[in-house]
Amino acid sequence: KNERVAKLLELSKTLWENYTTKFIGKHIEVLVEKIKDGYCYARSGNYILVKFPQNKEKVGEKTTILLEKTLIQSE
């Protein structure tokens, strides 16, 4: 049972990485969900969670970012 769970979790991680890779290098609109320690935590319309340095953004605002692999956060 534990082995099957581990395999499924690994498959899920691989599929998520493949999915998010399609958006790297593109501008995407995100909704800022929280601000902590000078960083915005935001989510795109396709559920990609990102973390980027806060500029003028506020919680509840939409902004557009250039998606880089380093910005993508795991849940």
C-alpha cells in the first residue's frame, strides 16, 4: 500500500511539473492571496501558486507576472 501511494504521489508531481512547464516564460494573470515578509503569494486562473517580491500589490488584486520556474510554489 505504501509503495503504491509513493508511486502515485511521484506521478502526480511529475504531471504537475509537466503542466506548469508549459507556462514558463509566459505572462500570466494572478490573484494575490496573501502578503508575507515582503513577498506576494498568488494563484493563477489555472491554479499555479507563485511567490514573487511585493511591489505595490495588495491582497485581492490581480496582477500580471512573467512566470519563471523559481516563482512556482508547491502546495
